[in-house]
Amino acid sequence: FGKTFSVTGWKTGYCIAPPALTTELRKVHQFVSFVAVTPVQLAVADFLAEQPDYPATLAAFYQRKRDLFCAALGQSRFRFTPSAGTYFQLLDYSEISREADTALCEQWTSERGIAAIPVSVFYEQPPSRQLLRFCFAKNDAVLESAAEVLCRI
């Protein structure tokens, strides 16, 4: 629910499955979850009970965020295709630098105050394109500020 409710640090979710599967999932869950935040779980349950239509609004909500971020990057030197079905936007920085994505992310975080995820960390054999992953599950002011920084690069 972290991205669903724009509280990206909350690690709360649920699984609906047949009893045989949930029995096995519980066995795994006890070893991969390091904390159960009961008040957060209760808050999410209350919210979903009170706002049953909320999940249906998420696609339009995130599309607006994506469109805002991409429009703000229109004058940048990054190349991109607006993403679909996610709250991450990939930006190709090959026109800007030949530096490794991991080094570039570290540099931009410390020197420019902007954080991205290097796409290479998701691959055993990284793609040949130079890609960074940005999350647009942020408030509009953060997205606009990030885009301003990126447009100056």
C-alpha cells in the first residue's frame, strides 16, 4: 500500500488466495517480513472499508502524475517514452553522459539532491541503453522541483 496511499515507506499489503496457498505463503512470510506494523494494517483496513472505490481512482491519479512529470521534462535532454502501468518513469541519459548509471545516481544524489535508481541493478547483464528510474508517486511540488533540476542537466 506504500505507493497506493503515497506513503512509500509503509510496507503493508495483503494477499487473497485459496487456503492451501495462504498456508504456504504464511510459512514464507514469517521469514521475509521483519516487522508487522499493526496500527498501519488497521488503518489501511479501515480506509478500504470506508473508501471502497479508492483503488479504482488510482490509474487516473498516477497517469496525471506521470503526465505532469513528463511534460515538465519536455525541454530536458533526456529521452523517454511515457510509462504505462507503473509509477516509475525511465529516462535515457545517453545524450548527457557516458558514465555508469550507478555512479551517476550517487553523484546526482550528493551533488544535485535528486535520487534515481540505476536500471542496471535489476539485471545480471545490464541493457546497453543508459537508463535511470524515477518514481513519480510524489507530490506535485517534488515532481516539479525534480524536473527543474533534471532540465538543467
